[in-house]
Amino acid sequence: MKPIVLFILFNFIFAQTVHGQAKKKDTSKITRWQYLLKLIEEEEKTINMVRRKTDHLLYRQFELMTEKIKLYKEKENHAFLEMSSKGKKITRKKAFTQTLNRYEKTRKFGIKLLKRYPRTRYKAAIYHTLALNSRDYAYDKRELRYLRLAIQSARKKSEIWYLSMTSLAEYHYNNKNYKNAVSIYNQVIDNTDDEWHTKNLYNYGWCLLKTHKFEKAITSLEVGYKLSFETKYIDFREQIMQSLVSFYVIGKQIKRGINFVMKYDKTPYTALARFARKTSEKGFFDETEQLIDLAQDNFDPKEKIEQLADLRLFQFDFYNQYKREKKLFNIAKELTVITLNDYQKEEAIRKISAKSRDEQIIIKKDFDKVSSSYDVARLSSLESYFEFLSVLDVKNEAMYRFFTAETLYSVKEYQRALSSYKRALETQMKTPSQMDLNKKAVDGIFSSIEFSQFPKEREKDELVYAYTKFLQLWPKEKKAFVIHQKLFAIYLSRKDHKNMEIALSALIKNFPKKGETHRKLFKQRMDLAIKQDNAYLLASLVKTMQVGKFGFPKEETKKAEVILANLLFGKFQKLNREGKTEEAIAGYKQVFFNNHYPKSVKSEAGFNIGILYTDLNDSAKSVKWFKKTFPLFNNKEKKIKRVFLEKMAKRSALLQDFLNAAHIQRLVLDNFCHTKKQNIANFQQAISFDLANDYVLRSLHTFKSYKKCVEDTTATEASIISHLFRNGHSGDLFSFVEDYKLSQKHKKVLVDYYERLFWKNFSDKGSRNSIGKYIKALHDPELNAMLTGVKEYLVTKDALEDLLESPIELGEVFNPQKFNVDLNNRISQFAKLTQRQGELLSIGNPQLSLFVYDQLALSLSALASEIRNYHPQGVPKEMAAQFSKQMNIVAATFSKQSQSNLSSSERFMHKYELLSPNSRKLTTGNGILDVIQLRMPASIMANTFDLEK
Amino acid sequence: MNVIKSLLLLALFSSCAHKGLEKSLHSSRLDGLRHESLNRYTNQDLEGLKGAFKSIALCHKGRYNEAFSQFKQDLDTNQNNPVYWNHLGTCYYLKGEYPKALIYLEISMKLTKKKKLLAAVYNNIGLVHLKQGNLPEAKASFKLSISNDKYAKTPRYNLAQLYLSRTNFNSAKQILEKLASQKPNDVDFNYSLGHLYLMKKQYIKALSKFDRIPEQYRKRDDVALNLATTFHLMGKHEEALKTLDSAPKTTSNFALQQVELRKRIEQKLNK
């Protein structure tokens, strides 16, 4: 017995050690395993050293072999588990090869031992070991036989007999031969020395239960439970209580059970909870509730939180099973607030999810499609369950929201469904759930919007949301192309420029090759800006076009610039029409100085300022602005503006502002000097407008500076020459002709002008000589002849005057002969001179001829007067009278000739409609008239012709 | 003494020179060019003008700034109106800005299709040339004016004045006598003929013309000078002096000549 006990103890210790070892890491177990193996083998070796082994030694060897089996079983089991965990499949036979071999070997050894020593004292023990080996290692169904043999071999009531009997009872129990097991247990159950008595009572109890001996079964377990308190027994309380609660329920002795648990279980919660589960399974509602209440009052303080959660989870199933909806709901709600560990949380989620699914199905089934009616309360509960799930399973909150939405949608609660879909989507986007529901949620949103029948604006709001989310998630998907446009369309309908811009930018980013669509939308926005009269925005859009962002052709950009300008300028033009020109100018200036507007618009604004200043007759500012803005235009625009400027110049001239008109034409020439063929009118006007103000120096400067800008300056030269002559700028005329060597080019007109200037300034010798030089430069034969004639005229005139200034002196004593001679000589000289003068008439110059006639008339008249005034001194009266008579006759002849010349002069003038030069003194033959020089002032007397018919 | 008197008179005349010759006629019966020219309208007559003639009337009154302002305002509705441009050009002529006057008159000339209006424009162009001393151009313009409207009196009158000033008395006589026959009461027609006959030493004829002029206009400086000269040359020295005394002497040109004439008459009387 002792060896057996020792053996058993050794085994136990060994097992515990091995088991304890098993807890350590693999490397230390193997080491430990090897060590143990080594011990065994060493002992075997020692035994084998004995040649003649007794049954004792052989039995010991048998025990060692049994231990080895255990070792190998552990090793191979470990390997088997490892392979299984890696997914490698292997049969048990292959996995435990060494174990089985060693088992067989040990079995044979044992049998051999028995054969060799048939009456050995170890016989029962050997059979018992063989039975346990068969049970634990081989599964070769030899256990029963060996146990029976062990029992047969053992002395009744011996330890080995007891052990074999209990093993046999266990065998029957395990093989569900409960009756046999009971029968065996009845024989051994009274053995209270066995530390395993509590276990035996446990098994016994089970067998009794299985044989429907509930009372005895309960009692057996109760005894076992109580005995477990004692240290000499194995503590089987946990297992017993686990089964006991079932026994109470099966045996319908719940109250007894409650009492027992409350009496004996120091921490009754576990038992009560289990009890409650059992009563619940068996349909004891009230009892279960009672147990729940008790359990609730008996939490283990160290595990209260966990136990509470477990209890609630159980209650959930309980109420669900018994259809106590309200209580179920409350439990579900409570689960969201109490603390749950991971497993409990999973359980809660699973349970509530299952409940939710069931509710969903019911709602869907009960939904009346005709009347669209459903169980409102159920739906409300379901929504709450999804809420609870959201709380419990935060990472899948989106999914639950989605389920809520789906449920609402299924009962046609579209608006509510929409809210839920939105929440689901929002949540999903922040915290993605296990379910990929973006697409589904978005589809749900679209569908809900469609069916919700919102008022228009509200619908737009929702669509904006839906489109935005869609694009956020799938910006480049095929459908997104249309969505982008739809979103844009909504913003367009709302005149929301800010968002239109964002929408369009997004479209461009995601569909960069769809230029035509980009432009289409951009134009829609632009059209809106135009409709809204929003010039500032339109300016931004035009700038965008100009930088080429949308690939608009230049013509379209230009068109947009024109529209912008019209929009901007429309109000200014209105102000101008209302007479508020200064305000209009201020408005244009604001545009010009604002860099927000495109260059073309700014330059148009500046140009318009110039035009307005023209209307205000502010030449300086007008030209200043034209000069400022003209360089801002491109070449094509400049050409268009040129036409405008030319019109402005014309307008200025018509508005009597020739200064401004001239400035403008010079501006045109400054910018278009290279277009010589087109510049002639500009050149002519630039000069003629300055000449209109009689700004001679300026116009000459203009001529000098800009003549390079035209091909032919002939016409302009002619205009300048005419102006200089007609306005009395003879000095400038001569200089101009000299500087540009125009004598021959404009000879015809210069011949006339120079001659007229000559006669106009005839009385001043210096001017006459100076003009004479310019006349000679013309190389005109007629004018040269005139100059020669004038020279001769002046010489003969002086000679005549000299002659007339020295009359005959009669002296104190009159000498008639001498007087006659002197008189004749004098008359001869006079006649020669007058003849020379008379010859000048053949030159044919009208003005010279007039002077000649005048001179002849004057001279003849003077001579006649002289002759008439000769009165001799110291002669008799008669002689004096006779002398006077003769002299009068002579004088009369000359007077007559003088008159004749006057008449000829008059006839000459009348015949050729001559206009005598300014320098021609009146010669009437009348002293008073010739002195007073009475002339009609034609320029004063002449009248305007105003009253046209 | 006489020298001092002359100098004093000269100073007086110089100060009054700006006034010019007062040509206005207070009776339309005395104005043979009434229906063509505003030159001899009184201010009262000019005030009564309206519509298209308002601006030109202002010019004749010397209110040029007002007139030009009005012209500017009326531009847009009158850009193609030759009458407008004729008036504007005439206005600048009256103001003395001859280059501008010519520019606008030429615009009118190019725009007008009516011969009668063209006659008016040519006449006014002639005036500009006449003022600038460009006599051949003035003569040509007056002749063009006459050729476009042979019944118009103003250009013929102006041409006669040109001839007179240039001592082409025979050419002037032909025109003036015809004008006088059409409008025998016109002051300046009679005055011009009186001057012409005076210059041709036909004093009786000259006097007969001066006598047709009403008393108030005979006192005009230029008329008085010519009349006094006629009296003097006819030996009616006292009457000559009386005529000179009645003259206002506001026009410097004539005033100086009046001084000279007075001197001669007094010399003669002293003799």
C-alpha cells in the first residue's frame, strides 16, 4: 500500500511539477522534461543493473514506464497543439506515435509482469494502472476490462479496490451508463477518507440526476459542496455549485436552491446568476426575476462592475426570451451606461443587434404599403436600439445610423430617413465603421430627397449637401462630372457666386480635360454677374479669362471686356447725359485707378475721361488723359482709338477748342508716325488748328517736328503760306519759304503774295528793298521786270521832284529871252522824264502803272501850277498881263494832260477792276482832298450777311 | 494854340477810338439791307430776334462769350446745318478772330446746297478777307456771292465799298447807283454815293446825296467829314464848320481828318 501511496504521491507531485513546468516557457519545460526523463532513465538503469528482478522492482519499472508515457504524451501533445495552431493537420495516431508505442510497450510489460508473477501483490495495482493508461493514452477500450480485473484482483475495501471502483464508476458515468455508475458509486460513496470524496459525490450526483433521482442527486451535491469546505477534501465547490443550480432547476427545487446558495455560498453571485440562467431556460420567469434580484444584491465587491454587466446581459436575453419589451428596452438602455469589458460589450452589441434585426423584420413585415402605416412605438424603440448600439459600438456608429435610416426609409419616413442617412454619412466619414456604407448612405440621401417632397429651397439645401458629400467622396468618378454641374446649377439659381467659384474650381481640378464644360459654366456665372450689374465681379471674371485659365479665345475675352466696360460705364454715361459730367469723370477715375479692373477697361475709362474733358472744354486735362491712356492700348485698339481721337479732334474744333484739337492730332501723329500714308489729314489739321488760333510759332514747330510722319507736305505748306500771308506774318512767311526752300515749289502763289507785300510796303524803302530780295529769289521774269520798272520809276520820280523843286528864277529884271530858253529847257527835261515814266506803262504791271499815272498827273499838275505862278517883276502892266495870258495857255495844256492821266488812271482801274495798293496816295487833283486823304473805310462799312433766306 | 487844340483832340479821339463807328439805324425804312444783314440793327431790334438768330444777335451786341456758349450747346443738333456754321463764322469775324471765322465759314460753304445761303457765306468770307487786307480775295468772294444770288444787295454793297476804298470810283458807282435806285432811303447807300461824287469833284451831286440822309445820321463822324468837305469845296465854309461841330468825334480815323479839314477851312476863312 505504501509503495502505491508513494507512487501515487510521486505521480501527483510529478504531475503538478510537470504541470507547473508546463506553465513556464517551452525552453525551460523541455529542459525540465529532459531532466525528469533523465531521472527516470537513471532509475531504470539502476533497476536494470539488477539481474534478477523481483516483482517489486519490476512493478517499479512498470511505474517508471508509465511515467515515461506521461512525459512523451506531454511532449507530443505540445507538438500537436503547435501544429494545430499553425493550421497543419495531422492524425492523432501520427501525432502521438511515441506515446502509443510506449503505452503498448508498458502494457505488454505489465501483462508480462503479471504472467511472470501471477500472484504478485501488485496485481490489482497493475491492472488499475493498465486501465488508467488505456483511458488516458490509448483509447483502446481496454479500460473496463482492466478495471474489472483490478477490482477482481484487489482485496475488497482496499485502497486499490476503492480506486478501481471509483474509476469504474467514472467509466460508467463517462459512458453514460448512469445506472451502472450509480450502482458502483453506492458501494464506494461512503468512503469519506478519500480526498476525492467531494468529486465522487459530484459524479454520483450527476449519475443520480441522470437516473432521475433528483432529490438524492441534489443531496449528494449539497453534501459534496459542504464537504468541500473541509481541507481534507478536494475543493469541488465551484463545479458542484455549477451543477447544483441545474439540479435545483431540473428538480424544481428552486427555493431550496436559493436557500442553499444564500446559506453556503459566500460569494453567491455566480451561483445565483447561473441559477437564474437555468431557471430562465426552463421557463421559470418569476423565479428567475427573484434570482436576478438576489444576484443584484450580492455582487462580489471586487467584481461588482463585471458582474453587474453580466447580469444585465443575461437579463437582456431573459426579457427578450419572455417578450418583456419594456424591461428589455430598459436593460438595453442601461447597458449603454454601465461599464462593460470588451467581451461584455461585444455581447451587448451582438444581443442588441440581433434584437434590432428582429424588430426591423417585424416593422417591414407589418408595414402597410397601402396606407403607409406602421407600428410607431416599435419604430421608436428600434431607433433607440440603434442609438444604444451607437453608444456601445462607437466605431460602428455610422452603421447603426445607417440602419436607422434604412428602417425609416422602409416605412416611407423619408425626411427622417434623410436626417439619419446624413448622420450616418457624417459619422462614417469621421469614424469609418466596419461596413463600407458611404455609397449606400449617399444613395439613401438622394432617394430620400427625391421622395421627401420638400419645398424647392429646402430641396436645394439638401441637394447641395448630397452633391457636396458625393463629390467629397468620389470627386473623380464618372457620375461626379454631372454632379459637379448640378451643384453648380443650384448655386447659380441662388446667385451664390462664392460657391459657384468653388464648385467650378472643383470641377476643373477633377476633370481637367473638360474644357468646354468649364467654359460653359464660367459663362453662366458671367451672365449672372452681368444680369446683376455686378461690374466688380465681372472685372474679376474677365481678368480670369485674360490670364487664359479657361482657354477662352481672344475674341470672347475681348467681348467680355466690352460688356464689362459697357456695364461699368453705363451709369457714368447716364450721369453725363444728365449733365453731371464731373460726377461721371469721378466715376471713370475710380475705375482707372483701381487695379481690380482689367487693363483694357481701365484704359477705356481713362480715354472716356479725356472725351468728357473735351466736352467740358478743358483742353489741358483732355489731352493729358488721352496721352495717359493711349499707351495702355494694344496696337489693334490703338487703331480703333485713332479713329476716335480723330473724331474728338474734329469735335473739339467744332466746339471751337482748336488748342485741344491740335493737341489731339499731335498725339495721333506721335503714336502713328510710321503710317505715313494715313497721316496727311492729321498733319494738316494739327497745323491748321493751331493756325486757327494764329499760333504761328507752334504750327511751324509742328510742321518741323512731324513732317517726317507724312509723305507729301505740299498741301500743308500751301496752307501755311496762305495763312502767314493773309494774317500779316510776312517775316515768318519769308523765313518759312527760305528754311524749307519752297520758292520754286510754290512759286505761283508766292509771286502774287510777294508782289502784294511789295506794294503794301512800297512807301517804306527798307521793306521795299527787303521784299525785293525775296522777289528776286523767285526768279520770275515779270516780277523782275516790275522791280526794274519800280527802280526806274523811283529814279524818274525823284528827278521830276528835283526838277519841280527848282523853278525858273525870274530875277528883279525880267529877261524874256532868257526866260523862254529856260522854260523850253525845263519843259524838255520834264518831257524826257515824263516820257521815261510813260515807258514804264509798257511793263504792264497794274500797280506800277497806277503809280506812274499818279506821278504823271501830279508832276503835270505841279508844272502847270508853277507856270501859272510865274509873274515877271519890273515889267509894264500890259506886258505882265500878256505874259500871264501866255503862261496860262501853257499851264492849261499841262493841266489838261494831268487830268488826262487821272482819267486814264481811273479808266485803267475801272477796266481791269484794279484795287489800288494801300501805299498809293489819293490823287484827285484837288488840294483839299489830296491833303485829307478821304478814303471810304470798306472794312468798317461792309456788312455781314446773316439773314439768309 | 491850334497845335495844343489838335493834341487835345487827338488824346480825346484816342480814348474814344474803341467805340468805333455807330452804324445802327433806328428805322427799318432807312436800312436797305434789313432783310439780309444784322449789322445796322439796334440793340432793341437784336433783342427781338429768336431761334436760330439768337446767338448771332448776341455777337452783334458784342456778347461773344454768351454767344459761343450757346453755339456749343447747339452743336449737336446743328452739325450739318450750314446756317449754324455761317453764324458761328460770322461771330468770330465780328470778334476779330479771322482764321477761326474762315474755318467755320468754309464748313458752311461745304455743307450748303442752296445758292442763296452760299451767297451769304461767300459774302462773309469776303468780309474776313477784307478785314485782313486781302483785297483780291475779298473781291473774289464778293463776286462769288453775287454770282450765287444776283438779287442779294449786301455783297454788292460790300464790293462797292471795296472799290470805293481803293479809289475805283467808276466800278463803285455802277453798283451804288443801282442799289440806291432799289432802296433810295438807305443811309449808307446815299452816304457812299455822296462820298463818291465828292471824290469825283461833283459837289452838287454829292450834296444832293448827303441831303437824303436824315439829320441824325449826318452827324455821324464819317458822314459829317464828307459833308463838311463838300461844303468847304463848295465855298460854304460856315456850314462846313457847323457840320464838323455837330460830329461826335468818336471815331479816331475820321476825327483826325476832321481836325485837318477844320484847319484848312479856318485858314481859308482867315485869308
